[in-house]
Amino acid sequence: MANQTLIVGGGVVGLAIGHYLAKAGHQVRIIERDASLARSCSEGNAGMIVPSHFIPLAAPGVISQGLKWMLNPKSPFFLRPRLSPSLARWIWLFAKHSTKGHVERTRELLRDLSLESRRLHVELSERENFPLVQKGLLMLCQSEAGLEEEAEVVEQAHALGLEAEVCDIARVRELEPDAEINAKGGVWWPQDCHLSPGKFVAALRQSILARGGEFITGEVSKLTTNGDKVESITTKSGQTHKADIIVLAGGIDTTDLAHQVGLPLPMQGGKGYSLTLPKPVANPLLCSLLKEGRVAVTPMGDTLRVAGTMEICGKDTSISKARLQGVIESFCRFYPQYQPSDFENLKPWVGLRPCSPDGLPYLGFAPNHTNLIIATGHSMMGLSLAPVTGKLVADLATGEKPPINIGQLDPARF
């Protein structure tokens, strides 16, 4: 009889896990609090697959830059001060890991995870029939200092065997002939890709259903244990579900459930916004990141998505009009064919990225429960790393040795 596996969380990570477990012959059920995924980060994100992101969120200079940005209501970063022991611990751990040594210890792992996930994205797009654009990503810079910083990242990338090219503005225009760009230059990352998150999510759901998987709507409130196993989960409506293997892949909400089984999981919600232009005046060919504004720009079919901000805010999903305006203004400075008025009457999307304090995901078995797997904490790379996360969880669940050493991702590392 096939193993019965219950996945808590129907966002992109949970769906990728469901896909690979169903493919491995598991009887999969996915429980999601919101069937539309409106409250997850899966539908509204920038849709980027980024082997270029081998430097974790916790890195040198992040804290000093963040402190400068705190004084600007339109800045791309904000940490909401509040009396919270969990936030204080997260900040302390983040500061502890924002070092050159941490980057050096983790960049090869992030490279390996990203390259394998990119390979799986390509494979999935062919097998599950969703479009994947493999033209690379442009990191655009408007200042000489920004260009110099990114050139240093390129040197590290080359040492890791990654492809990257420092570009002057003439080369940028050669790569992006259809859109007017205001920049001094940038870096082209040819291995990066982009897609429409909605189409990707729909393809994963369909693949799970086609393999006999089931979707349940409900919000999990309780885990019931029996010895070294999690025996069942219970929803707020009182429904109880049992399974041989349980996977917690519910993003920021995983913290409360993990705490019930004695697993402290330091994590904060990193709020981000996006706006999607339905009829852009000049759609770029490539996705891009805007260095000085920390804004992501992604063409998605006939539409154009503009996304940004990182607000460390717990679970608050309220919208800051000033910070959203900052995203729009940054985009318009880089793409002068657009005006802030182009974004009037567009409904903003908001989502919470699950951020660990060292910038690495949590992935592995819970320390005291042999049938409980944790898969969360991907920060801004949930979509990018979803396939490799799904495949690694399937390997763990079937007892196979993962092809990548994931010891650094141990959910109990803190």
C-alpha cells in the first residue's frame, strides 16, 4: 500500500513537494487554508529562477544599509519595531550570521540547490506544459558604486563556475532592445529564468490531481503526537486527518505548528508587494532587478509585473502606501517610458515571505519525530527553489539519500 502523505501548505513549495511525492507513488493530500492561494506568496511573486542568488539574505553590509533605509518611508526595507522576544532573537541571529564567513560557508550549497532547481524547472516546463523563459536576468545599476559592487559579485560567481557578464549600457541595450532603460550598466546572468507563477502553480496542481492527489481546504491548528510520531493534524473547524508522513510547508505559519512539537523555528514574515500592468507600453524581453531600488521587474506574457520591498513585520499584511509608491517611483526611474500614473487603479498584491535568520531554508526531518518533515524559510527564493525542495523532500520520505548534502538546512540548527 502506498504511503499516505499529508502536506500542510498549498503554496508553490507545498505543491512542488506534492508533485514529486505523487510521482514517487505516495498518496498525497494537501491542506491549504485558502484555496485561492491569495494569502500565500505563490501567485503574486516576481516569478524568477535565480542561480545568481548564491549570497544569502544574511550577508555583510545588510544591517548597515537597512538602518539607513529605516528613516525613509519609501525605502525598500523596513523592520517594524515591536516588543517581541521572537523578533529580538531573530535580529540577534541575523546579525550573528551577517558575516563574510557565513557567505563563504553557504554559497556553494546555494549554488548547488539553485542549479539543480533550475534543471528541474526546465524539466517540469517540458513535462507539465507551462512556459519558461530562459533568457537570463539583468541586474541594472544607476550608479558607479552599484556597478562596482555587482562586478565583485560577478568575480565570486565565476569562482563558483556560474555564468555572468558585466555590461555597459550599450550591451544592456543590445540584450534589451525593446525597452528604454535608464542605467549606467549592469550584469547579465544568462542562467536565470522567469515564468508566470500562476501558470506554474496551476500546472503543479494539475499534475498532483492527475496522479490521484487530493486538496483539502482548512487551517491546521493542532498536531497530535504519539511517541516519536505525529499521529494526526486537526483543523480549526475540528476535522482530523491522519497520515504516515506529514510535511509542514506552510511558510510563515509553520512556526506555530513546529513549536507544538518542541521545535523552535526562528522565522519572520518578510512582506513584499507587487503590481501587474495589464497593457505595458514596452514589455522587456528579460526580467530584471533594479540595484538601487531593490525592485524586481518581470514580463509575464502580455503583462508586466513590478515587485519589491522587504518589511520584517511578523504576520502583518497591511499595505504601506508610501512604500508601495517607492516601488513605483524606482521602477519609473529605470524605465522612463512609464509614469507613476500608469499604476493608478491597479490593485496591489501583498504576501509574506518566510525568512530564516541565516537566509537558508529549513529542510529536513524534525529532530524528535520520525515522520515529520519541515520545508520552509525560503525567503525570496521560494519559487526558485521549489522544485529542488520538492525533490529533496521526496528523497527523504522514500528513504533515498539526497544528491545534495542538506546538513546546513537542518530545521533544528538553532
